[in-house]
Amino acid sequence: MRPRRIAICTAQVPFVYGGNERLVASLHAEIVKRGMRAEVISIPFKWYPSSRLVTECMIWRMLDITESNGERIDAVIATKFPSTVVKHPNKRIWLVHQHRAIYDLYGTAIGDFGYQKEDVLVRDAIVNIDNRTISEAKKVCTISRNVSGRLKRFNGIESEPLYPPPANMEKFHNEGYGDYVLYMGRLNKAKRVDMLIDSFRFARAGSRCLIAGAGEERGALEGRVRELGLGDRVKLLGFVTDDEAIRLYANARAVFYAPYDEDYGFTTVEAFLSRKPVITTEDSGGVLEFVEDGESGFVTKNDPREIADRIDRLFASRDECARLGERGYELVKGIGWDNVIEGLLE
């Protein structure tokens, strides 16, 4: 018997709205659509200084969400660290990602944890907390095979991948293959948008690049465009609305999306729903669960010249764009909420 009252738990950075926030909003709407009651429980998340992470875990662990206002909460779905620490007798986890700085990004230039004594102590504490509080869940699912792989590698915990559909899935469409390569997403170092900008030093004339999204790297990326003299070919659009994003996808020649070891990557799925080929790189994680080199897009090395070569190839043939984009569409068209809800609540 399915639960009637469900709490969806998530951590949120105030004033930041991205893939996790969209996922939680969509999950809430889909649960309600199926006749159940749902409420989102969100707590602001602060990860600095490093010792703060343990405090954040304690905040979630101390919550009593077994009932509210005298009515039982039948189930909890926890999503993003540290919401997974919450205690409930019928806890289900749909893991967006763990705190990656503690795991796969530990000691890297992208992460913010090193080998200082305090960092090591905090890391050990968080790993132990994750081992205990994730294992206690009645069901452990993730948003991709890549996230499941990390959970198994670092914590020894098995999980089931359940791919989330993007918001407004039915609205994505194709209006043809225009004259620009599109990047859609946040602007931070892990997304490696600078590689796309650099590739336009080598791409043949006639192609453009549109970069849609906000983030802390925007100023640096704009500076890179100026430094390379690419202002007539590369444009940073800033934040765009959902309708603008759908239009940009619909008219793009192709989509570039090559973050470092991405968890899942809604951008890939949205591009394929718009029947656009995706250019990515061989270390882009969850993106590679969908992009097949030469079949639904291109997988390159982290080399702007190689990326430029694939851009030139796509601009030489709209027919090839259509072939690759159609294959991408076939790969993602079956992603849906029925499978997610059933997998989480069975």
C-alpha cells in the first residue's frame, strides 16, 4: 500500500535555483498528481567553514518528522546531502549527489577539501555519517548510474538508478538546425565552459556560440571572450526563462555539455528531447550514460581543437545533425515519472 502523506526533504542554498530545485518541485507535483499528499521540507545549507558540515548533519538528524500537527507522515524521500541524514522509519532516498568535495573531488583543484588535519577529520566524520544514515533507508535510489557508482565505490552501498525527467518535458521540440552551438547550465569551474569558448579560436567561420546561464564564473568567461577577440561569435546570455531555454534548444545546431564527472545532466536530456546532438568529453560522468560517440553526438578529449573539429563537422552537414539528434531522442523519450514514483515508493 502506497503512503498517503510524504515529506520530500532537500537542502537548498538560498537564492540558488538549479537542477536539484527543479527536480524536487517536479517530484512534488508528480506525487500530488497521483492522489497522494506531499510537502517539501527544505533547510538552508552552508558548507563552509569545513567543520560546518557536521553541524548541518546534526540539524537534519535532530528533526522529528514522523508526524506533524497530530498526523503521521507515512514516508520521507530524501534527496540531496545532508537531507539524507534525516531519521524516519520509512525513509526512502533518491540521491542527487553526496557532498562531492568529500568524495570524488577530494584533493582536486575543483574541490575545496585538502589534506590538512581538520579537513581529514571532517571528511572521515561525513563518510561515517553517510555510511550509517544512507544504509538505514528502506530504499536507496539515485538519479544516475554515475551517482550509484560513486556510492558503491566510496561507501559500499548498493542503489538503483532512476532517471528524472526534466521539467516541461513535453514542451521540448525541434525547429531546425541553426547557426549556433548552445551551452545551457550554471557557470562554474566544474562545467568547463571555458573549453567551449577556447574551441571557437579554431572552429571555422560561420558558427556561433550562445552560453545561457548564471554563476560565479560569468565574469571570468566574459573576460576570456574579450581576451580572445571572440565577441562577434560567442555571447553570454545570462539567466534565461524556461520558455527562452526551450526556444534556444529548438533552434540550436548542437549542444555542448562537458562538465567534470557530472552527476546526471538535465542539459543532455533536454538537448536530446529537442533532437540535438551533444558534444561532450570522455570524463563527463553521467552525460556519457546517454551520449554515444558518433551515434548521438561526439565524445572528445579535453582539447579545444578536437571540440572545434566536431563543431565544424556538424556545421558541414545538417543531415548528420538530424541523424545524431534523432538517435539521442530515441535514447531519452522513455524517461518518465511513473517509473520514478514506482521505484521510490514500492
